[in-house]
Amino acid sequence: MSRYTSATETDRQEMLAAIGVESIDDLFADVPEGVRLGRPLDIAPGKPEQEVFARLRDLAAKNVSAEDEISFLGAGMYDHYVPALIDSILSRSEFLTPYTPYQPEISQGGLQVMFEYQTAISELTGLPVSNASVYEGPSAVAAAGWLAHTHTKKTKFLVSESLHPHSLETLATTSAGWGTTIEMLPVVNGLTQLDEVVGDDVAAIFVGQPNFHGAIEDIAALSQFKGSALLVVQADPLTLGVLRSPGEDGVDICVGEGQTLGNRLDFGGPSFGFFAASQALLRRMPGRIAGETTDVDGRRGFVLTLQTREQHIRREKATSNICTAQALNALAGVIYLSWLGREGLVELGELLVSRTHYARETLAAIDGVELWHDQPVVREFALKLSKNAHEVVEFCSARGVNPGFAFDDNGLLVAITEQRSKADIDRLAEVLKEALA
Amino acid sequence: MSRYTSATETDRQEMLAAIGVESIDDLFADVPEGVRLGRPLDIAPGKPEQEVFARLRDLAAKNVSAEDEISFLGAGMYDHYVPALIDSILSRSEFLTPYTPYQPEISQGGLQVMFEYQTAISELTGLPVSNASVYEGPSAVAAAGWLAHTHTKKTKFLVSESLHPHSLETLATTSAGWGTTIEMLPVVNGLTQLDEVVGDDVAAIFVGQPNFHGAIEDIAALSQFKGSALLVVQADPLTLGVLRSPGEDGVDICVGEGQTLGNRLDFGGPSFGFFAASQALLRRMPGRIAGETTDVDGRRGFVLTLQTREQHIRREKATSNICTAQALNALAGVIYLSWLGREGLVELGELLVSRTHYARETLAAIDGVELWHDQPVVREFALKLSKNAHEVVEFCSARGVNPGFAFDDNGLLVAITEQRSKADIDRLAEVLKEALA
Amino acid sequence: DHAKTIYEKSKPGRRAFVAPELDVPKHELPAKFRRAEAPKLPEIAEPEIVRHYNRLSKRNFDLDSGFYPLGSCTMKHNPKLHERVAALPGHARLHPLTNPKRAQGALELMHSLQVALGEIAGLPHVSLQPSAGSHGELAGVLVTRAYHEDRGDFRTKILTPDTAHGTNPATVTMGGYEVVKVGTNADGGVDIEDLRAKADDQVACLMLTNPNTLGVFDANIEEIAKIVHGVGATLYYDGANLNAVMGKTRPGDMGFDIVHYNLHKTFTQPHGGGGPGAGPIAVSDRIEPYITKPQVVKLEDGTFDLDFDRPKSIGRLRGFQGNFGVFVRSYAYILSLGGDGLQEASELAVLNANYLLAKLRELGVTDLLPPAYDRLCMHEFVLSGAPMKRELGLKTLDLAKRLLDHNFHPPTVYFPLLVEEALLIEPTETETKETLDAFAEAMAEILREGAEDPEIARNAPYGTPVRRLDEAGAAKRPVIRQPL
Amino acid sequence: DHAKTIYEKSKPGRRAFVAPELDVPKHELPAKFRRAEAPKLPEIAEPEIVRHYNRLSKRNFDLDSGFYPLGSCTMKHNPKLHERVAALPGHARLHPLTNPKRAQGALELMHSLQVALGEIAGLPHVSLQPSAGSHGELAGVLVTRAYHEDRGDFRTKILTPDTAHGTNPATVTMGGYEVVKVGTNADGGVDIEDLRAKADDQVACLMLTNPNTLGVFDANIEEIAKIVHGVGATLYYDGANLNAVMGKTRPGDMGFDIVHYNLHKTFTQPHGGGGPGAGPIAVSDRIEPYITKPQVVKLEDGTFDLDFDRPKSIGRLRGFQGNFGVFVRSYAYILSLGGDGLQEASELAVLNANYLLAKLRELGVTDLLPPAYDRLCMHEFVLSGAPMKRELGLKTLDLAKRLLDHNFHPPTVYFPLLVEEALLIEPTETETKETLDAFAEAMAEILREGAEDPEIARNAPYGTPVRRLDEAGAAKRPVIRQPL
């Protein structure tokens, strides 16, 4: 019998009899002869659980993970410690196995989580409106582009050269049919340059905070020149305990990658993207939004709301096509934020700031290392090496230290998490020195 | 603040005020000056979660587990595959975190599990009465000794020389104050020898099935000579799909180690012990027993029953002192048995029989290997080596194959599980050959 | 109060997190960048966080507790092994930018999955990148655009049947095309004449689900493919219903150029309350140059790599390589079932659906809830509540709410749109006959009860954590975050 | 039916398990040993096994969902980290007979735990082997016997206060001694005169819990130790209540010779519905030669080993080295809290208990449920329901059952035995003030309600999966397995 099924031979006979057909094949009568497969699928026979486990374990063992080396890899995803209570809660079948809460009466748990999540994202970003998650970071940037384009009816996107390249690429791919164009904003010494109000053909300006090279952008300054365009900031939510909120600096849309909030690396996913915006954009938001309400007995409850934005109601007029998003990962996010807590978010941010500056100073003191820029940083910084950075990464990795992400020819992006101690940083300095000697 | 607590400074002040004392120290006024510690405990300050995790992970990494080598170690605990659904169910807080079901109205889940477990053990052993678990195997043997002693009022224990040595030792330790004596029954070619009815001073006869050397004992034959003594069999429950049930061979008490049923090795515990007996011994049983009943509305329900046996009611007259047992591990056991299922238990047993005999034949063909006995075996067998077995184990282990448990000078006990394939067995043969060359 | 939020349980000074020691000199950010007031996150210790979410979880219905016949969502059992293998540190802590040489296990897994998915769809080139079905649809529309434009062919319209999932038209719009609807014939299939009329050289693509959302396999699929290809358009397969046909027929063999899979449906990633999912696409040779990059490839030496050198690729649709954690589970599923098991899964899904329909007939449920298309179905089927509404005054919604009191998750309601008072029922292959019988009995019981006293269902549910909620009020005066 | 057993969900031919391939020649056992009919285990596929136990779980109350002030059981929060570290393959798949050289991590962990436990108890020699508190007690009695007999001193009696846990007298009997009860004085401590009268040279040991089961710290402990040691007996500390005094005072410093710990209480192993636990013992120098073997030792070269060469040891009390998985959790707990954290845990446990008592006073609950000893308590306290029974006609059991409707686990009832209608309340340090307040309010509310209509509580509970059960009937006609 196929794994995970229960139809015994007796069951099958009884069921076929009830249906009134002779065989299961009769049920597929509508499939024209010409398109029937007519042979078994060319996929190996099923294996016992222990063998599937062994196969997957052997594959996993072929990877060098953050468990196996001292890793300073970041560039969009970060090896933060995921507290155990997240596993414990996410493994509850009541969160793991249901689908979108279409029936609110039996989905209050999930709906309240969305509401709490939206509140947390709103607090972090300083923006009043958050949806309940989108896929992940770069596609959230693209979704912000779609919103800006449909909202402003304008066709130009200004993108900082220091926006994460994946975000730029995703925006470019996704907008292929929109009739929009992308223009780059130059970056000097780490900072996005904008010194006059943008033209009124601009739908949106895209900036990273911190940006791809780790620099803290002066969002308030950029905001002054946004004109009638929407200012879209891609933020790292974990830094928002120490960095000014995008909302207070006049940002219209703040999106980003939520992986840093209690989600595993998972070779890139699943994580979640967050999407927050100003009040004016509420009815343009993509994706699910939960809202508070009451039931017929006056009890507090939560529902999916503003659904007329969505694809299943408005179809071709929807604000987005998104349906399945990342509810479980967003749950991890809100648990993580509760675990960190109000003080913890700040403490962790401060720890990262201190360790990151320590690391930058320590590495910059090595012969053959220059700073890519000298702006303040929070958790990541870019260096310019005297040798090919890809080769340097290989050299160090072979010694058990993954020094970070090599970009261009000589750029190295070094990320710090609370799992990288001073000792780890000092070890990196040692190995990097050797590599550059 | 101490980890996992919530009393803020404000809370503390409010609480102390409500109590009417100045400080927390005032609450310890009853502790005489002379016995106060008066210094901090000499234990390092608390660490963040990530550091505790890292420390434990580093310790775990110093062990060579069944994950790291091809292991034929058994001798009481076995590296069976634990299906993932067990983790999934056991991690549910509703099973993990409550205590003994003293309040049956809110403990039906746990109580029904006990009832289902008792049913499964009763089916396996062929005995009508099972309790809801004891600590583990050898202490279950000792508990059987206490039952036999108090039931028969007799003072002699006859113990097969092939009973697991831990069981013998535990019985000896535990019975130190009972005024009982232990006499050994000889073993010839793997089988316990008993050819006349035992004396009427004998409280119980103890035999392993399969015994410590892996041999299948002829329980029916031994049973003929038990006289007025109780026949106690320590069984491996996983073999009871293919081996005759102790119940049908006249056994009075069947106990054993439950680890093979879906429990991890865990360096020896926690697992569970099972304890089944004939109807006549029902009111002598140690530990918890769940029974079926109805509630005031006539609904089916389960309760702890026959509690007058227990220490919290009868105190010094109790049938046992056991209180906390191994409920969670017994749950793993009953899930495992449901996962295997009626046919699966037999199939698995048959696989073990075939692989075990294959292994025995393959190894016995090596120069320097003799059989310890030539009785049929199920999942483990003993060999006599031409070299010191402990040195042989070292030799093989260094080559990634743990050949089994070395006993006496030249004995090697080799255990087979479904995780040891023919290829693994052939590899063992190779290495063993090298070791003995 | 059970609906207290975690913010309402917060108290200043409480905490779960303990920061690692500051082992380097303290560094402060310049004041102009520093946040003045910390975000008002909860302040709460671990025991109460755990209790809070534990209690919330008990206010959710879930697949592991009961039948969840949500049509078009394929709520099949989620094997527990999958969580174990996805959590292995070699997967879970693998950074997505790890040098491919040191992520060979992950790449081999992805490549093996690509090969298996390609075989199932009958289309050899698989891009795993899209994050969900709708994302896969977008990928499909974008590669269609790239395919046409690469030939200098600039088209403006995409056809979607009126039975399509809402994501189809929404995706078409986001892809920059005009949506043109195609009608449905009396058998529940595509109205061939309407299709022929609308298929012209401005049509870039027809997006089709087969079996469609009516649970009907379109027997004219060969003809449809001919028409679509005849005008140079691509034929896109919405894989939401792939669970009906694995090993029986393949989209590629039916003539489709592009397919998306919902790994969370057919390949049983737990739905997570609304994600994560994954929506890989498979395409034919002529579309292959355009699919996303990077692409996992197997090199001649047997190792695996990420191929970025794809000059005609549409580029990337998201960061990194996709929802790898979902791939692990899907691959485990394929290994566990094997080719024969996958085929049998589809067969039993179709058997279960037809049996449930037969059982509903036997119990007379279909007198008031007739099947929209009275014939054999595939893995799901649609009932119309119109007679029930007429005769008993009960709407499909009332029936759905009353099912909650019977501890069943209701089917999909009011979809597909072209069936009045629709009820879309998909039992999946992992349900037992006993469960199907019990569900059918509950349906019958609700109708019996409704005939006596329709008020009961109209005011249902009763036994749920909350009862019917004021959705209109919620939308009118949206409270979408807690004021703190 | 929610109470259907898994056997009742079984159907021949269904299965979850798939056997590995038979890759060796088939071998059959001789017919005389072969079982004729397979045990009637369930036949059921994974999805329904999962649902079955999931649904059962929902019929359990648990610590992660609510307050569980079960006196003497120390139901403190179970940190989630502990499950993660216990599950690491290097722990979980480590065979107990692994050569110590290749189990250095496990032995180091055990040794580190021994050292920490020894420091907490003020007794340097720790045996981790016993499997639970009662097993630790047995170990304690057996080492006492060994200690005396080694000197040729054969004693016959062991003293236990009448407030003792039932395990104490039961253990004494199993250890082959006669139980002699010692009375309690007006302050809730040991009746010194009674003790003096009963302490003679036939007494092998006094088993004492301090603070005792009344929540009272016996201020005469130094005197008690003097009396006991004066007759050459050992003083045994039942560690069930150790959670009250960590870092404040130590059994060793009070004069105890032997201590058992309940790792599942004080060191927060999840209670698992009734285990697993672990009951290590610590002893003084003079008892050390007798403790169980093997013993984990640290060698001079800094490595760890199992020492079997202990000629005076009582031997072993179970297989292998004890409940290692519990040790992992306890050690993680000690690492997380540290010395100061452990002390504060005890302080807050005592603060919480005293606050709850104060709150119950403030709300007038103690008018009908007076504390058995009207003074400050340690980490738990005892109320007597006698006035409530007299005035309202409500038994302690009724109160307990009515608490279920308020979503609280009731305290321990009818223990300790010497308090009429006893209610033993232990809130633990991990509960919030708000929870204590809510519990006190519920108690007050039940009394208010009881004053108006005692029938409500007498017939409680109402909102539970089942209501009061026929326990007498169950014991009279025991159905302890399902007939199949």
C-alpha cells in the first residue's frame, strides 16, 4: 500500500462497489488514451523510513554548515541563535498543519498570531500598517515596487547601488511587464547619493538599511528628497532596536527579510518577508491581514480582513497574486521577538554594534585590508582586500573559518552575530592575516 | 533575575508588602544561623541559552555514538530506528509536562495511554495483567523478586547464569534486607539447566528470554519444574512477535527492558521497564495501573485503579515504593508498537532472525571464532574468540566498527538491529577477521 | 481571557533573553542614527511565552486532529519524518551563500528533486526557486513573456478559464498582461468554441488547471493544446491539482509547456497556517533558456553547481535558491513513496473523492447539494448548495459553520465562482474510509436537522472558541495592530 | 467517540511500518519456539496514529497550559532548551556500554553534574544511578544497612515522621526494616521528645524531609541531628523539597548523611505524565564506600572513567548508569541558572508560596481553609478544608474538582495525612504574580459560590472531557486491558 494511506483491499472493493465501477482505472476514464503515461514513473520504489532518514542524513552531512565552521557569512541571512522554545511551539501540529485561517471560528490561534505579528512589525518599523508576511526579502522589495507603481501610476524606480543585489535583480525580473524602468542611485563611501528632489516620474526610491555594504544610511536625509515618490526601505529587522525606525524618518514602505528573527538558515528558505507601510497605503497592501473584531456573543476575536484586496476576491484587480505566504515563519518571528523582549532587542543590537566595530577595527589593522567605507555599521561591514576575495575565502575556509561573502573581485562582506565571540573574531583576524601575507 | 522566573523588582516589593515582611531573607528566618550557607554556591554564574547549548553540544560531540560508527553493541539496549512520529507525539506538552494523572477528569489522555499500553504488554507477554511501567529492565527483575518473596513468603531465588548480569546484580543489591538467598542455575551450551521440580523454599526462578548469551530458552520445559515457585522471565519485548509468549508457557511474571520499543539509547536511560503477571498476582503488582470506568454521565473514562496497593495509600504495607515511573517512555513504547503494527512486529522479528543467523554463520566461519552456544537466536548471539575480546573490540572500533560487547575474557556478544544491513555485517566480518589474524 | 494578546501579558522588566557577555569594548552608534525609544515588544519570561502560544494553538483546528477536506488545498497527511530530516543541522544551519563545493549535499538534493519533479510532470527542466504556487505562476508568465519577446513577438493577453484559481488572473495582471476569460462547457471543461474564438496572435498563454477546480479532467486537452499552440501561445499548467494524476498522465504529455507544482500540496509540506510553501516550475526545452537563475546543475564529474551563466534567463524572483527546507520534505516524500507509491497516492485520492461523492449520494445529501457535474470526479468534486438554500433556507456558509460543531474542517466554500453556493470537497488519499463515512453522515445529519430547524445551522457554530465573527465591522473599521 | 482506543481504530491490513528489505537468506526459527498467532497489536497507518495520540493529548491538562500547584511535586517550568540538548545524537544514540574512552562527553557531563549536586547538598559523593525519588530512598536505606553491617551492627528499625511522603515508609519496608513513626509538634516540626524516646540502638536511620511536607522548616534540625547521630543512626534527607533551600542551607551542613534529589522536581525534568525522573543520592565521607557502582570518576589525567572497583559498594540498583537523558537536562538547568540563579530560584519559590498564602488570607479564603500552621511557610503550605466542610458541606475534593472548571490543576489533596481535609499548595518560582492572584481569586470565588449553592462544587467538574469517574467501580471490577 502507498505510504501514509489506509485503503486495504477490502476497503477498495467496498468503495469501488459503492461508486459503481469495476476498478480504480475506471475512475480515470476521462483521461484520453493519447495522454496516458502507460508506464510506471521512472522513480525508484519507496523506501522504509529508516532508509529515507539515512539518505537525507548522509546528504546533510555533505554540507559544511555553520555548525561545522566559524562562519562570518551574512549578506542577507545570518546565523543567529534560534532559541529552543521556537522549535517547541512551531512543532505543535495546531500551528504546523492547518492552512490559511479561512474559518476564523476554529483558527483564532493563527489569526491572533498574525495580529500580534503585525503589531510587532509595526512597532519595529514605526509604520502603522503591516501585513501578515510575504515570501521573503527581495520579493518583498519587488512587491513594494508593484504597490508603488500601481499607487503612483508612475514608471521610474530609483534604486540605490547599495541595495542588496538580489533585491535589485528580483525587482528587475518581476517588473518585466510593467513598463517601468530602473535607474541606479550612486553610492559614495558607502552612502546612497541623493541631493535634490526626485522627478515626478518616479514611483519609488529603494534603499537598504543597513545597506548591502553594511553602512547605516541617513534615511531622514534621503527622505527629504523623495518628492511624490514612495520611499521604500529594505531593513534588517534585528537592527531596529538600535536604529531609528524607518517610520519616524518618513519612509512610506519598509520591507525586508525576516530570517534574522528566529528562523533557521535552511540554505536560504523558508523564512519570511515583512511588509509595512503608511496608513495611506493600507488598501494597496499585498497579502493577508488580520484584524480584531467581536463574535455574536461579544467576545473578542480575529479575522482575515480587507480581503477585497486579495486575488481570491478581486482576481485580476487584486493588489497582489500572493496566496500562501509564510505564516509559520512569521510565527517564529513573533516568538523570537517576545523571547528577546523590548530590552533584549536593544541589548542584542548593542552587542552586535560593539562586536561589529571591534571586528572591523581588528581586521582593518591587517596589512592588505582597507575599509570599503567608513560609515557606522551595526552587524556587517565591507572590506577591500589586497588579494582576490574569492581566493581569500577559500584559503580561510580550508582553515575552519569562513570569513564572509566575497563580492566584486576584492570585496569581503563580514557579518557578526551574537554567536561569534571576540575569540572567534580574533581567530578570523589571524587566518585573514595569513591569507593576505 | 533568575532564569525562567518573572518576579520584577516591583512584584517583589508588592509581594513582600502583602506578606508583611521586609525582605526575602526574612522568609528564611526558621533556618537556624548555624546551618545557613552564608556564602554563594560554588557553581559558575548562569549562562545565556546559546552558551549552554554550545557547551552541551560540545560534550555530545565528544561521544562516539551509533551515529558515528557501525555498532553491534547490545547486551540489554539496542540501536533500533525510532520513527519520527514518536518525537512528534512525545514533544506535545500535554504528554511531556504533566505529572501522574491524579485528577482523572483532566488526564484522560495519559490514562488512556496507560490502558492501551497495558493492553499491548498483555498481548505481547500473553499475561493478563500489566502495570503502566516500572523504571527499567533489571530493577523490574528485582521488583519481581520482591513480589515473589512477599507473595510466596519464601526466601530462595534461583537465577539462571544466563540472566543479564545487571539483573542479577540489581536483584542482589535490592534484596539485601529481605533475608533471601540467591542460588545460580547452571547453563550448558547456552541453556539454563533445570531437570527436577524446585524445592518448596524457592520463591522464584529467574530466566532471560532470549538469555544474556542470545539463546532462546525452552521456557515451556523450565516451567514444568517450577513447583510452587513463581517463574519470572526477563524478555526482550521486540522478539515477542516471533517467539512464543511467556504466558502460554506457564510463566507467572514477565518483566523486561522496554527500550527496544521506540526509546532512544540515551546512554542507558530513561527507558522503561514492563511488568506483566498472571491474574492471581494482580493485587501484588507494583506501580500504577489504569482501569476503564464511566463518569457520572455514563461516558467511558479511565482512572488509576487498585491504588490501595500503592505507597501513597498503604505506606509501609504497600506492594512497592515506586511512585514516579516512566510514563513518557511507555507512551513511546505503545506508539512504537502501533507504528510497527501486528504484522510489522512479526516482519521485523523475522528480519532480525534472518540477519542474526546470517551474521552468526558469517562470523563463525572466521578463523579464531567459535560459537558460545549453538542454540537458535533472535537478535543477538555470543561468540568465543581466540584473542582477548576487549582488545578485539578496541581494534575493530578504531576501524569504525564496534563489534559488540566483550564479556569474560574471550566472549563477544553481537547484536543485530534492522539498522545493520547485510553490508554492515559483511564489513564486521572483514574487520573481525583482521583483528583475529 | 483566552484572547489576551502577548502584549497584554507584558510587564516591564520581565524577560526570557539573556545576552552574551560584552567581550569587546563598548561601541555606541552616532546619536543621529540611534533609536530614542525601544519598540514596545513584549516583556515576558519563557514560561509565559510558552503558555501563551500553547493556549493559542489550542484555538486552532489542525490536520493532525481531524479531517480537512479543503478543496484545491490538498490537505494530505504531513509525515513526521519530514520535520526530522529538515531539522538536521547540515540542512538547517547551512548558509545559502556557502560555496557550492561545500554544499554538495544540498545541491544534490535539489538536483535529485528537480529530476523527480521533471519526470512526474513530463517536462525536463525544473526551476525550484518560486516560493509558492502564485509565485510559480508569476514565473510562468514571465518566462512566457521572455520566450515571446526573445523572438520579437510582443503579445498582450493571457487566457484563463472562468473556473481558474484567483491567483491566475491576479498573476496575469502582475505579469503585465490583459486577462481574457474563457468559458466552461456543459461537461465542466473548457468551452472549445469560446477558446477558439479568443485565441489569436495577441494571446501569449492559456493558463489551465487539469483536472480543473470542478474536479473534472478536461478530456479535450489534446484539442486545447492544438488550438493554443496553433496561435503560437504557450500552455501553462496550474499544478494545484497535480495530486489527481501522478503516474497516470503528465502535463508535458498533454502538451503543456510550463507547469508549476505546489510542493506544500502534492508533496505535503505542512501548510503552517498559511505557508511556507514552494512553487517550482518545470518547462519544455523551448522555454528552458528563460527560467530563473541560478539553476542547480550536475557537472560532468558528478558534482553539483549553481549555474549563473544563463544569458536569456528572466533572472531571479527571490533571494538565494528557494525554500530549501520545503525541498527537503518533498524529496523525503518522493523517496518514501517511490514512483509506484506516488501513482497509488493519486489513484487513492481519486478513489476517496469518488467514494465520498457516492456516499453522499447514498445518504441523500446530493438531493439538496447536487454535484455541479454529475459524473465521476477526479480527486475533488463540487456540490452546489443552491437547492439547499432554496428548500431549507440554509446557505453553504451555514452548512460550513455547522460542520465545525461536528469537528470537521469545512470544504472550500463559494469557489469555484461559477457554481452557485459552491462547496469544493477534496478528501485526499490519506484519509480512511471511516473518516469519509463519518463526514458524509455529518453532512446528512446537518441537512436532517436543517429540515427540522434551520435556525440551528444559521447560528452555528456553538462549540468553537468564538462564534461567528463580525467580518464586515472588521473591514469597515480595521484594527490591524494593537495600540501600545 | 473521543475515548475510542487505538485498538478500536485498527483494521486488518493497515500499517505504518515498512520493513527493510530481506538482504540475507531467510532463516526460520524452530517451530517449537515460534509464536503461532501474532499479538493483536493495532493495524493502523501513520496519519491515524498521529491523530489518535494528538486527540488524546488534548484530553490532558499540562504545565505548559496552566498553573499546576501540586504540592510536593515542584511543577516548575520545563525549559525548552533541555529537550533540544537531550536529543543531540551524541547523547540520544550513545550506547550505555560504549567504552568510557569513547564516551568522555557523557562521563564529563555526569561528573560535572555530580560535583554541582554535591555542592548544592553539601555532601561530596554523588551516585546518579537511582531512577526516581523512591529509588533514591531505597538506595539510601541500602547504604545505611551496608554502613551499619560493615561495622557488624545489625539494626532493625527506621524512623519516619508522620508527615513523611508515603514512599518513605514503603521504602523502609522494602529495605527490610521496621517502620517506626515519629510525631509532629505544634510548630509542624519533629516532636523532639517522641524522637528522643524512639531513638535507640536498633534505629538505623531517621528519614526526614526538611522543609517537610507541611512546608515548615524544622528549626530544631541541629538538635535532631544530634539525637540521631547520638544513637549511631544515619540521618536521611528526602530531597523532594530541596527546591526551597538551594543556596540558603544545605542538608550536609544540617547534619544529614544521605540525601536524595528528585531531578524531575528541583532540576526540572518534564514529569512526562508520571516519569521519567531520576533520584541521585549524595552522601558523606563515611557512607561513600557503600554507594552504588559503577561510579563516574575523574582520573588524574583529566579524563573520566567508570569505577567498578568498589568492594564495599551495595552494587547496582538498575541497568547501566542511570537516566542519563535526565542528567543532560539537569546539567543544562544548572548551567543556565548558575549558583546565584539556583539560590534565587529557591528564594522566589518561597516568596511565591508566602505571597499566595498572604493573598488567600487577604481574600478571606483562609477563613474556611485555614493554614495548618499559621506562620511563614517555605516553598509550599498546607490548608485544612475542615472548616469549609463543616460550614459549607464541601470537601477538599469538591474544591479541587471545581478548580478544574477554572482551568487550574488542583493542589495535592488529602496529604499530608495528619491535616484534616488537607490541601498542599506549591506554586514554584516560575509562576507570575498574576497567576497567583488569579488562582487565589478562583479559590475565593469557589467559596463564595459554595456558600450560595454547594451543589455546584459537589457535582463539579463540568467543562472537562469527562466528569467525575466511578473509581470505586473501577477497583471493584478491574478492567485493566482491552479484550481483543
